[in-house]
Amino acid sequence: MIGDDSVHECRLRAGMFGSCGRGMGRKTRQIVRGQRPAISRGEVAWLSCMDTPTLLAAGSNGRGQLATGDSQDAHSFTPCKFTRRESSTSPLSPAIFSISGGGNHTLALLSWVNDSAASLEIWGCGEGTKGQLGPGYHADSEGRDESAVLRPLILPWEERGLFGYTISHVAACWETSFFVLRKNGQHDLLASMGGNDFGDLGIGDLPSKKNIKAPLHLVDFSHIVGSTAQHVSIADIAAGPHHAVVLLRADNKQYIAGWGTARHGQLGPLLAPSGRALPFSPSPVAIDLPIDIQLDPVLSVRAGNQHSVFLHASGRVSALGSDAKGQLQGLGTARGIQAIDCTWNGTYMRTPLGLLSTGTNARGQLGRRERASKALLGDVHFPEEAHVLDFACGSEHVLAIVECRGRTEVWGWGWNEHGNLGTGSLDDVNVPVKIWPPLATESEAMTSIAVRVWAGCGTSWIAVSNRAPP
């Protein structure tokens, strides 16, 4: 799928879909290896209302996961590089649907759009030795700089008989990747590939290590939703470092399932016959919440390191797992919540009035002036004139798209050891500060706009449009 080996700085359209960093990829219209579903004129018009945006990245880059063309940490936001496509029949740049980051690898869902159709490709960069970027990725990039450039991933869909499926969601654990596959008239499927240290693949106990070498696995949910369901859909997926949670709907009933690390209750109470907590579950288990999900369905799920958070249709929030760092404090009383996300040891919720945070604050992650190591649920300290439009949580830092004095900017705070806040410094940031546009480009920013942000494990991405939409 790759023509010449040259690279170019990525200038892309950013769709209003996609993941908030490490875990979830929201609903998108995707395509697997050459299939071309119809896309409405309205969608094309929206995607085409901006000049070609630039994808910028900052932070940890030891395995080339930022796609900046090298393996050096980037302390300021730097344009990403993509390999050139073998065929480029579309005159338009691709839409960015989703970016998801694992420990040292990155997944990107991109779609090239023309007047009537969209062609999606899965791209990736960074570490691929565990198979998290596909069976041929590591051999192709070994000893070369290609791991530091985003390029199309060649995945064995057809070898598994997966013809005609589209991709609706993507997520990543530390060394594991997930894809939700969708096809008209068929159950949704979840494919996993990569590492399986704590049952991350979700495929159950393995009788031998030989089976783990298979490049692609399908996660089985039939023991949770039943074998007679007419249609099973996967509405959302989120992944922490070593556990994953999915929202399922079988016919007219919602289910929640999870697998991976479980010792701290992030999958609910899982006990061995001895009464001790199970350290992990290698296959999906049903998850029950204190709020009845048939009466108040879950709209989205996010995962930290040892906790999981669920947003209900009513605007209430449920949570499971460890509260050792205060990451669950006050969540049960929260109301009117519009969006949720998690750092490894914190929880963040957007309301009409701003952003709330709770959890660890040792590196300024809560975005408050006080520096207590952890704190109760409270406001992130933005200026009064700032309005949070969207946000994304990384491992221990947060990015937010903010409307401030009539301009759209990106603000950030928290852990900054790898320069992941793009400030040019490695100092942690206690309260939100503007990180884009930088002061040196203030004049250019008058004709550009930040469209989306994503955050991963010490990594950050910003899609910047070169012309603000009317």
C-alpha cells in the first residue's frame, strides 16, 4: 500500500468524530481495505469546509510514536509525517477520524473523501514488536526510520473471512490494539491484536504460547449476550493500560463487558473461590453498575489505570475500581455531566459550567492552584472568560479546546516530563495554560483554528485548521 518511501508533513481534515486519546474511538463511518461506503453530501460539505489542517504532536517519542520522523521527544508541537499513498485519486486531504495511543504505538483512522464516497485506511507508527500494529509491521520497519512515520497498516482481515466489514471504533491498551468491525445484517465484531500480559487480548486462557502468535483474534461475547440474539452491536470501547471495557447492545437490551486487570475492582467484584480478588480476567465478564442501565443506559465509558467510569443518558456517572488516589471521589453525586474522561489516576467531567476533576494531583493533573497530592471533586481553574468545548486525557496530563475572548485555543496542564504539553519546557503545569497557538505564531493563529485534540501515554496531538470555518 506504500508507494515511494518519501514522507510529507501531514495536512488533514479533522472530523468531529474520534477518540479522546488512549482509549475510545467514537462512532465513525469507516472502511476496511478498499471497501467504499456511501457518504452523504452533507458530511462531505462539513469535512470540506476547512482548508487542509496540520496534525501536530508533542511528547514521548522513544519508539517514533509521534510520527515526527525521528525518535526524539518533542518538547514543542511538531508536524506529523505520513508516508505517501500508492494511489491518490482523491484531490482532497484525508479526514482524521480517530487517534489512539498505546504505551509506545499509535493508531490513526483516516478517510480520503471525494464527492460521493469515503475510503478509510488504518495507519500506525511506533513500537510493533508484540504485533499491535499488525503481523508485517515490525519486519517492514526494523532497522529503518519507518516506525517514526505514520503509514498504512496491512491487516489480515480477509484471511479471517472478514469481507465487507467497516470499522466503527478503535482503542489501545499498552501493547494491544482493538478494532470494532461492522457489517450490515451481521453482529458487530471486536478484533484484538498485540500483547496479552494480563489477558489484554480478551480471548481467554491459552493452552499454549503458539496460539498467541496468531496476528488477529476475535473477542467472544456470546456467553454474555446469549447465543440467540438477533443482532449484537458494540456502541463504545475504552482501554486503560491493561484492561478494556465495551458497551454492548443485543436486540433491545444493553450489556457491559470487560477483561484484563481486575484486582482493584475496575471490572466489578471478581473473586476467586478463596474469596480473594482475581488479579485479571483473560476473557470478557459481565459488569453490573449501581445504576440500572436498562432504565438509564450508558452512553460512553472511559478507563484509567485501576478504575472505569461510565456516563449515563441522565447525565449521572457510575464508577468502579480503586479510589486510592481519590479518582472516584464525588462521582456518585455529580449531575448534568456532558462528557467524561480519565487519566491513569484521575477522573474528569465536563458540565455546562466547566470542567470538574478528582484524583491524584502530585504533578498538577487536577488543574488547580493548590498542590495537594490528591483532592476532592472540584473545578479545574480556567479564567472566567474561558469556555471548555472539548477535552482529552492522557496518562497524567490533560488537553482542552477552549473558547477564550472569541478565539479557539488549546490549553493544557499536568505531568510534562516528556514535553507532552508542548511548552518547550519539561516542568509540570499546575493550572491550565495556553499551549496553542504559541506566542511566536499569534498572528498566524488569527486565520487558523484548533479542531481536535488527542492525548496518550505522555503524548499529545492537535489538529489545526489553516482557515477558520465561517
